[in-house]
Amino acid sequence: MEPRKENQNIKSKNLIISKIMIKAKKLYFYLLLTILLHGCLFFYKYYQTANIQQDNYVGYAKAFKTESFISNISEDDSRLFPGLPLLIYIFNFLTGSENTAGLFLSFLSLLTIFLFSVHFTKNTFYAFWITVFPPIIFEQTSKISTEAITIALFIISYYLIINKKYRFSALLLGFASIVRLISISMFIGLLILLFRRKKYILLVQSSVFYMLFPLFMLVFNFFHWGWGGIFRQITMNQIVGRGTLTPVQLINDILRTISWKQPQILISGMVNIILFFSVFYSCIRYKNDFLNSGDQLLVKVWAILSLILVFSIGPTPFLEEASRYLIVITTPLLLFMFQRLLKHKRLLIGSLILSIFAFI
């Protein structure tokens, strides 16, 4: 009996090792595929436009090194939140180049999105899909952009919250808020979660941790622009972006694209908006936990507040920018909704095929 049991144990161990090897091979395959495709898109876009960033974050970071910060950035660039340029400035000491530092941060963001998606879903194909669909996430994670790092920070913050690392999550969301203001929505979700769980001391502590980076930004603004410029980024975004009520602007944009015969802008913008509302509606209707027990309140509050922020005051025009504004919500929502979406694998594969047309 003992030799037979020993053989069974050896077979079961070999089976376990075999399963681990298969999972490891899938992980390496989809990880390499993700990196390869994003690398190809970067070089394709770079040789087309020689532009590696969404906005002038590199120029902003370079201005940190000068004696007169204000005179080395344009009036338009002063609307940019300092979070990403600050990271580029810090990582420049490791890379020796602001461009390389910015691209390295985008690469780290891409890895974060992929690896955390694998951790949450245990599905390497879905983790790959998350990084390339919709096409705007594929594009924004292939260059220097706030979209890539904001999504990565959202996912890490969510991970910290469900593991009850509330103060660290609040600190990270505080930094995320000086990258993209929309990050405040997840922090408010965290506060409501702590309040509902009657963790009042943690709520106060988390608020203190969160405020560290926004206060840094206010001091930074005061030092450079005085009391009148303490909210410089918000006021300049309204001036440069010609902020208007988003629903009104959206109607104007639709009428303009029809009148000017711009079908590509109309179709692209509306597809991204419809995709967002489809995923958002599914999220709000979803009655089960998303990725972790008890995470419904956090995810739904974050999604609703993010929707309100995006569709209150937006840039002029909005339709052309809708994909960028919405992707920081859409990608995390697609991750949270993976259990429902994974049942429709053909739909996922079909969406990848259709995405090719976005780059034609």
C-alpha cells in the first residue's frame, strides 16, 4: 500500500507543478505580448508625430530645475497638475533624462495595471485585454500621460483599501489628486466606507494623510503665484480649456460634427461615451460584490462621484477629449466587472479585432 500511496503523491505533485508551469507560461506570454504591442504602438506614434507625451509634462519637470520656475513654463502649461511632472523630476535622477523618466513611469503604470489585474482576476487574457481595450487605454499607456498613472494609482489604492491599509491608501489618493483631480472621488468613497463601518479615528487619520499632497500643491502654488494663484490649476483649466457645462457642450459638439461633416470624431467620441455609460450602468445594477467582499459601497460611490465630476464642467470641445476623460473611470470599472464580462469571451475577442479600426 505504501508504494502505491507514494506513487499517488508523486503524481499529484507533478500535476500541481504542471498546472503552475502552464499558468506561468500564460503569464509570461501575455505580459510579453502586452509590452511588445505597447512598444510597437509607441514607436509607430513616435515616428508619425515625434511626440511622446499627452501634454508638456517633460517641460514642466525641466522647469523644476531652473531658478525661475514661472518664466520657464508657458501660461497654458501652468494649468497642469504637478504630480506627474514631480515624479518625472524625481525619476530623472535615476534615468538621466526627463523623457526616459516619463516613459519609465508609463511603463511602470502599464505593469501595475496588468499585474494587479492578474492578481484580482486570476485571468491573464483579461489582464491583457484591460491594457488594450478600449483603444484609448492602449494609446495612453504607450506614452507619457496622466491617464496611465491615475488608473494605476486607483487600482493600487483599491487594493490597499480592501486590505484595510486605509491611511496608506489615503496618502496615495492624496498624491493621485495632484495628478488628476478626479482622484478625490475614490477618497470620498473611502471616507463614506469608514463612516459606515464606524471607524471614526481612522477616518480622521486618513483625512490627514490625504491632505498632505494637496496642501503641498497649495503651498507650491502660493510660493509661485501668490494668494491669487493658490488654485492655479483649476482656474487655468477653466480658462485654457474654456470650461463649460459638459451636457450642453456635448450637444453642441454633436451638432458641430454633423454640420462640419466630421464622422470620425462623432463616431469615436460617441462610442467611448456609450461604452462608459454601458459599463457604468452595469456596475450600478450589479448586486454582488465586485472583487472583494464588501466592496460594493466603495466602488459605486467612486463611480457615481467620478461621473458627476466628468459631466459637470468639461473642456471645449468635449467630444474629442471624452475618451481621455472617461478612460480613468472605464478601465477600473472593466476590472471590477470582470466576473460578468468574462462570461462573454467572444465579445472580448471581437472588441480587440474592432479596436484595430481605431488606428487606421
